[in-house]
Amino acid sequence: MMNFGSVKYSGQWVNSNYQSVSKNVQVPENFYNAFRISTGMGSPDMESARASSGANFIENFSLKFGRGQPAGKSNFQGQSLGRSDFRGANLERANFNGANLQEANFAGARLRDAKFLKADLQKANFSQADMRDSKLRDANLTDAKLRGADLTGSDMTNANLTRADLRGADLTRAKFLNANLTEANLTGANLQDAKFNHANLSKAKLIEADAQNADFSHANLQQANLMGARLDKANLTQAKLDGANLKDAKFVGANLSRASLKEANVMGADFKDASFAGADLSTIRNLNRANLAGASYDKETRFPPNFDPEKFGMKLK
């Protein structure tokens, strides 16, 4: 019989031969028959496992794979796994589509290319997890913890990440199209080449985030905090930055065409060679204390009263 690692039953670790490591717990044989994780060994049936092991199955059950031992293409689709413990597990290519994983713990887990389509991941913990190329479209990640997670190339289109903690996460080339990141914390995150088209980042924190070449076209960044962030060559076409804190942020070569920056604070911001064609800067704050050398504007650009763009090195297109 293939070694699946161990699981936790009634608070005690048991092995794949239905034996308690401490020999203090008697484990029903159909507990393991109902839960098999291995390629070709069948999909886990969590409801059967719950029935065979008591009403407190979720409270008493944790997955524990030996480090480096692959779980195979595990299928957890539609299962109810709230508060389950998957810490450090190898679940690459696992299928969690539609699963209830509220408050589940995936800290340090290997989830490369895993699927979480429409999964309920509220308050789930993915800290330091490897989630490269994972699929989280339409997932609910409200209040989820993804601090330090590697989400390179992941797809979170239409996902709800309200108040999610993404501090220090690697989101290179990740997709957040139409995603809700209201009040999310992306401080220090790597957002290079990420796509936030039409995403809602209102009141989000992107302090010192690296968003070079990222696409924020049509995104809502109202009242967001981008202090010290790098958005060189980023696309912010028609983005809403009203009331945003852009202090000391860098927008070198960025495209802010038809963007709205009303009441935004740009103290010390660097807009060298950026494009403001058609942008609304009518009530922007501290524009005279930003670097505008080589930045371009057109006849549709709206400036504060009595502001002379050419005096600050801007060029009319």
C-alpha cells in the first residue's frame, strides 16, 4: 500500500495502516477507505469520512503529508473542509473547485497549478505558500492571509480579496481582472507585469509595492495608499486615483491618459516622461512639488487654476 503520510484523527496522528502513532486511538478502517490521496487511488470522499469518524470530523482532522511527498492530482471539488490543516502539504495540481475552505490553513503548502475556482476561502491562511500558476477565478478570499505567498502567474479574475493580506507576496504576471481588492494590503508586494484591469483597489495599501509595467487600466484606486510605490511604465489609462496618496511614488514613463487624480497627493512623486493626455488634475494636491520633466499633456488635460505645465517641464502633445 502506498504511503500517504499521516492524518490527524481525534487529535492524534495516525498512519496509512490505520494505526495511531501513539497507539491510543482506535481508527475506523473506513476512515482511510473514505480518504485516499494518491494518483489512481480514487478521490477523497470527505462526507463519508465525516460520517465514519464523528460529528467533529473537521475539528479533529488535519492533513499531514511528509515534506516532499506529492499528494498527486487530489480531487477535493465541492468538499466541505473548513478549518482543515494543510500546512506544508504538497498539493500541486489539486482540485479545490467549489470547496468550502473557510479558515483552512495552507501555510507553506505547495499549491502550484492548484484549482480554487469559486472556492470559499474566507479567512484562509496561505502565508508563504507556493501558489504559482494557481487558478482562483471567482474565489472568495475575503480576509485571507497570503503574506509572502508566491502567486506568480496566478489567475484571480473576478475574485473577492476584500481586506486580504498580500504583504510581501510575489504577484508577478498575476491576473486580477475585475477583482475586488477593497482595503487589501499589498505593502511591499511584487506586482510587476500584473493585470488589474477594472479591478477595485479602493482604500488598498500598495506602500512601496513594485508595480512596474503593471496594467491598472480602468482600475479604481480611490483613496488607495501608494506611498513610495514604483509604477514605472505602468498603464493607468482611465484609472481613478481620486484622493489617493501618491507621495514619493514613481510613475516614470507611465500612461495616465484620461486618469482622474482629483484630490490625490503627489508630493515628491516622479512623473518623468509620463502621459497625462486627457487626465483630470484639476484639484490634485502638490503638483508643483512633483517631478514633471518630460511629461506630456494635451488640450483635454485639466490642471489646477493658474498652473503652468510648461514651467515644470511638461510638453504639449
